[in-house]
Amino acid sequence: MKTDDLISMLAKGDSSVAGPPAGQRYAIAGGLGAVGAALMMLVLLQLRHDLLQALWLPMFWVKIGFVASLAGASLFAVLRLSRPGASLDGVMLILALPVLAIWAIAAFSLIDADPSERSRLFFGDTWMVCPLLIALLSTPVYLAVFRVMQDMAPTRPRVAGFAAGLLSGAIAATVYCLHCPEMGAPFIGFWYLLGMLVPALIGAWQGSTRLRW
Amino acid sequence: MQRTTREEGFRTKEDRLKTLLMRGLAGENAAYQMFLTELSAHLRAFLRRRLIQLPDEVEDLVQEALLAVHNQRHTYDPGQPLSAWVHAIARYKLVDLLRRRAVHETLNDPLDEAMDVFSNSDTEAAEARRDLNKLLADLPDQQRLPIVHTKLEGLSVKETAELTGMSESAIKVGVHRGLKALALKIRGFL
């Protein structure tokens, strides 16, 4: 086929763009995934029994704030990485801010705590299952978000896959907050982050083959 | 002075192509065809200069980049310079080709000036080596027939639906998926 023939083929028929814009599509995918993760959480794990009292504790909101702002930051990164030629300025900084903030709070609480209390603040009661459960809950979100990204045009597929995985991990972690009884900032800053990095690394790995176009 | 003239020429080109693309995305086929034609000349010049040692690959890659521009046109944000978007796509396709061929030595030219993509134009198309018609013939019917009827024979979606017995939305989906599958076939992955 000659290039001119290809051009007339592409230009024939409907050249307009259908479907909602990228931001909306990712929001729908993230929302549907969150519903899936919430159902999994309710069936497999249940809500934390003291959720109503926890709502009054500042640390509960620090925890939610950390994972939700990381979800927002990774959505920002995902949108930039989905579009060829979009500027990536500030993406790293925005992703780093929530992490640095929780680490600052964690460092402060460790310094402030009695030395005998420190290992409890870090390990809590559930460090062995926390990262795995977050990674597990991220599955429905990951499937939905990754599917949307496959219809975009990431020119850096590995990084884009990482961002998509981090977004699913952060949404799953937000859902997980409604179950998880841990309230120590050092715990959140390490084990939650580890749990969110699992889908992110899977995304980077899958991105290098499945996000190419 | 020379730099200013070059920049002015670039701006004019950028604005013109952007107008054509936006009209095309609004459904104006003639403008879209003009956009693709002018773009193909720029892509050809851009890629030819970067594939000095692989001249036979140029036209195939021009076609691949055009198909990518078309399939990924929904990722263009009107607030973004068109040159940056096109440059990123052309560069991605070029690196992808070289990666596939593992011939990184041919990168004898820095690839990072967005302005370069519109600064030259080459309307002289060589013969493409790969025949897209053959790849098209390999697609499954529910993708191939919508493309053949609406994109090659110029039938409307409605007429194609009547002819093939498929629903109108299946025709639209078939065209979209078929062109994406074609892009994957070109890369040798389907």
C-alpha cells in the first residue's frame, strides 16, 4: 500500500474522536476498581470494628490523607505519561511530597516515643499481612486502570506502567484504611508504601511489553 | 536573524497543521486528509535524516507513524503544542524500530528538538516495502470487513451494517480495533 493510499484510508469515514476524555476514563476505571476493592475488603476482611471511633482520631485522617494524596499524585502522573510529548516537569516532586510528609511524621513520632515503644510503632500487629492485602485489593483497580492505559499512548511504557500500578495501589490502600487497625505513622510510611509498590512494580514489568503501541 | 525566520516558519506551520487537525477531529474529512498528507511529508524528512543508514526503512516507518497518529489521535490535548505531540510519537516509533532491530549505532543525531519535526518537508515517497494490504487481509472478519467497507470502499457505517449484518456500533468498534491490530501486526506482534 502506498502512503497516499494509507492516508486516504485513514481519512475516510469518521475522523472525529469518540468517547470521554482521558481524565474521565481514568476516573471511571479508578472508581469501578475502588468499588471492586471495597467489595473484596467487606467480604474477605470486614470493616475495622472501631471505625466510628477512629473517625475522630487525627491519625486516621493522616493515614487517609497520605494514601489519597498519593492516589491523586499518581493520577496526575498517569495522565501526563499517557499523552505523547506532555511535560513531565514536577511529576516526581508531586509523587514524592506525600511520601516525604508521612516520613517526616513517622520520624517525629519515633523520636518522640519511648525507645521500648519504637519497634511496636514500626511493626504494629499486622506488618506481615498488610502489604500483601493492599496488593491483593489493588487487583480490580489495576485491571481497570491498566486497560484504560492500553488505549492511550505512553511513550515511556515502563514508567507509565509503574504510575498506573501505583495509582491502583494507592486506591486500594485508601479502601484498606477502612479495615486496617494500625495507627502508627512509621507503620504507614513503610508497610503501606511497600504494599502500594507491589502493583507499581508489576505495572512497570508489564508495561515494558503490554503498553507498547 | 536566521533563527527568528526559522522560528516564524515553524509557528506558521504549527498553527496551520493544528487548525487542520482540530477541524479533522471535529469530523471534517478533507481537512484531516490534508493534515495527514502534510504531516507525512514532515515525518518523512524527519525520519529520513535519522535513518541515514537504513534508507529502506523510512517509508515503512512513515506509514507506521501515520497509523499511530491516527490511532492515538484522542491523546492529543489542544492545549499542548502539536509539534511536541507529533515529535514524541515519531521519536517513539523510531526508537521502537531501532530497539527491534537493535541497531542503536544509527542514532547519530540528537533526537530531542521538537522544532525539527516541522522544519523540513519531503513529499517524495519511496515505495514502502511492507504491504499493509497483506496485513489487512490477515485481520479477523469482524475487523477487516468494517475497515474494507468504510475505509477503503467509502461506504457509510449504516450501509456497512446492512451489508455485513453487523450492528453499527460493532462496525465502529471493528474499525478502531482493526487499525490498532494493524499497528501491532506491523510491529510483528500478532
